[in-house]
Amino acid sequence: MKFLMSLLSSFMLLSASQAQPTNSFPLWEDGAPGALGTADKDIPTLTPFFPSPDKATGAAMVVCPGGGYGNLAPYEGKDYALWLKDQGVTAFVLKYRLGSAGYHHPVELQDVSRAIRLVRSHAAEWKLDPKRVGIIGSSAGGHLAATLMTHFDGGKSDSTDAVEKESSRPDLGILCYPVITMGEKTHAGSKMNLLGKDPSPELVKELSNECHVTKETPPCFLFHTVEDKAVPVENALMFATALREAGVPFDLHIYEKGAHGTALGTRAYNSATKLHPWTSDCVYWLKLRGFVK
């Protein structure tokens, strides 16, 4: 009997671990809508980072690396995920399709929306809280996160795809030196990669996220540096002002020093690394929001 109980216990633990994916997986099993091919660049994916069960808080974050919509910076992807994992937050690094591969808006928004829906649809299976699914993004990844925060929808209740029935609204957002506007203070490379050459004034306004904040926009943590020469600090200030006017809770941190791409303050994260102060400010905020113990 003792042997059988031990075998059953081992089987249950194995089943639980198998329920949580360990490798990258595609957002769409049968191919992404609008894909231009079947190469790696045409297949948006999520890469999971699950904390140990004794640390896990049940909260999750989709991580959007920056890179000007032309590439994806690993130090704003995997490194962020490892840091979140150490806080007990399950992280999913999003590989979204890029302008450099021929993809323009609304494909990127389509990918990030699907990512949030997908995590929510597996919440029970992966031991996550569907009401604590957030998003974090840096630079152009911050623009993508802010775009979702201002352009989400409640899901398609009549869809035959269970994933598409889920809401794409993040429960909170973390924006690190984000591109916010497509106007005068934008990052030119991000704008061209996302919108193509000579976008219409209507499209420019549609993707200038400071223009689309409402009271339904989720709570937000922002940080930027005054010294940032690639993405002007005005981007974060504009979004914070819009959040304030809409009555949305936010935490804004502007640091005097620091070049663009500050990330965690290191390009080789481990739990013993000294990090930029924004990370401790953010953990404090995440505790207030119930994402971290």
C-alpha cells in the first residue's frame, strides 16, 4: 500500500509539472493569422518561466522586449523574466512579429493580445490567477504594452476558439523608458518599423497611446531617464499625464542619469546582481497591487 501511495504521489507531481510548459510554444497552433511564411520570424511564441511552487504568487506577466520593432533585445526579455520569476511571478517572454520581417500594425497588437488571452485561457491548468495577468515592456516593447493597455477588448464570446473568448485587457502594466507617441517626440525607427513609410495622420494618432487612455486603462508603473537620447522622457510624462486625467492609478519614476536601454541595470542577470533602483520601486508597487507577496 505504501508503495502504491508513493507511486500515486509521484504520478500526481509529474502530471502537475507536465501541465506547465517548459519550452517556447506558438501563439497559434495552426499558424498565425497574416503570416508571410513559416520561418521562425513568422511564428510568434511565448517562452515560459515558472517560479518554484513555494515562491509562486499565482500572478503572471507577459514580457515584451524592446528593439525598435526591428529586433528583440534579450536583456529586456529573458533577463526580465528571470527577475520576475525570482519575485514569484510567472513570466512569459513574447516573441512578436516585427517590421524588419515585413509585419506592421495591427499584427504586433494581434500578437500581444493573443498572448494575454492565451495565458488567461490556461490559468487553471498552469495554477495562475486569471485576474492577475499583467504586461511589461521596454522601449518599443513598452509601446506595444501601452498599445494593448489602451486598445484591448473583452474577447469574442461567439468564437469557436476558446482562447479568443478571453479578454485581452492586462490587469496592470509596467512601462520601462517606453515609446508612447507616434508624434513629434517619438522614436523614428520604431515608428517606421511599426507603421511603414508615410503613415496617414489617422494611423499616427491611432498609435499615439497618450491619446487613448480612459478610466478602463489598467494601473501602470512607469520609469524613464532624463538622459535618454533615443526615446525622450516626454513619452513617459505624456502617458502619466493622460493616466492622471483619466483617474487611473500609476507610479512614475524619472531618474536623472541613465542611457536608453537601462533595463535591469545589468546585461547578465542573476539573483545576486546589483540592479537599478527602479526594480525595487517596482517590486514595492507590485506588492501593493497584489502581484508579489
